[in-house]
Amino acid sequence: MPTKSQEIEVLRGAIAALGDDSYLAPCLRSVIYEVEAMIASDVFPVINLEMARQEVAASLAYAKQTRQDADKLMQDRMEKAAILEAQAHRLMYEARNRIESAKRELAHL
């Protein structure tokens, strides 16, 4: 019975032997580290492409939702910033008017 190390070497050798033009080699190469970790942990390696597709789809959906949430948050913050900017301009205008009014009153004393 081969050892874990020997099985991993057989897998690595198969990937190398298949070469870059192989249909299978890129797939195996993409999961080699997970398979090695499973073998090292005494977990039976499972290469389930449908599960991988589902995980990728879930990750993409999460990323899309996160982006939408971030965009909405940014839009909300920009709207609040515009409101605050308008309030600041109004307050500056009112302050300027009060200062000018106070100057006029002082000039008449």
C-alpha cells in the first residue's frame, strides 16, 4: 500500500505528465493543494465540480450583493454630504448677514 507522500507524488507526476495542453491537468492543478491537505488530514479527497461551481456562484452572489450595498451606502453618504454642504452654505450666508448687520448697527452708534 502506498504512503500518503507516495500518492501525492503520483498525483503530481500525473499532472506533470499530462502537460499544459491537457484537459485534466489544469483541473487537477487547481485542486492539488486541497487534495494534499485532505490526504495529510486523513480525509478522503472529494473533487466535486458541482460543489465548486455552487461555491463560486455563492461567492459571486455575495460579492455582487456586497458591491450593491457599498454603492448604496456611498450614494446615501453623498446625499447626506450634499445636505450638510447646503446647510453649511446657508449658515455661512446667515452669519455673514448678521456680521454685516452688526457692523451697520455699530457704525450708527
